[in-house]
Amino acid sequence: VDHGPLTPHVERAFAYARNAALTTRAPSAAADAGIDARCADALAAVPPAWRDEAARALSAPRAPAMTDQARRRFLAAHVFANWTAYLGEGLRAWYRAVDTAASVLATTGDPGRTDLILRHLAIPAR
């Protein structure tokens, strides 16, 4: 409220996002560490009885590159059909769930293995 009307802030945010999307950068070590941390979070959410199965799915050889369109559709599904939003843990938890889906997908390259870990083996509330 102290920084003026909302509209200019939203317009700047969209302009920034549009420019950031057009800029391609090589992944940094910090980005890799974030991916590793989200993958560790996903494994930690799997009950011990199924953790080996999840670890195998995560560490199997990376699948052939998927199309950018398929990757975007997969992530869009995780954005809009995300149970975390209904668990009452707030926007940060929802964002973390989407970030985790993106990280696991970046690691496996396989939407099927990613969903196996996140939708079938992991406990959503974790």
C-alpha cells in the first residue's frame, strides 16, 4: 500500500517474467543444489517401505529429452491440479510442491517416474 497502486507493480512483474523467460542461461550450481534439495524432499515424503522404489525411479538413467511443450503441460497440470493447495498449508507449500515437481522432472526427464514418486509413493502432506 505504501508503494502506490497495484497495477504498475503487476505490469512490472509481468514484464520482468516475460524478459526472464526469453533469457536463456546455463544452470548454476545454486540451481543444481536447489534441484537436489527438492528431490531429497520428495524422497523424504515417501514412507520407508517404498523409499527404495522411489530412489530407484529417481536415480534410473535420465529419459530422452521430452519436448518443451510436454514439459510445460506436465508442469501446468501440477500447478492447477495440485492437492497441496487443498491441504491448507498456504501458498508457499503450493509453490514448493510445484517446484519439487519441476525438480524431479528435471532429474528424471520422465513424467511417468516423476508422477510415480510424487503422486503414488509420497505422502502429500509431507
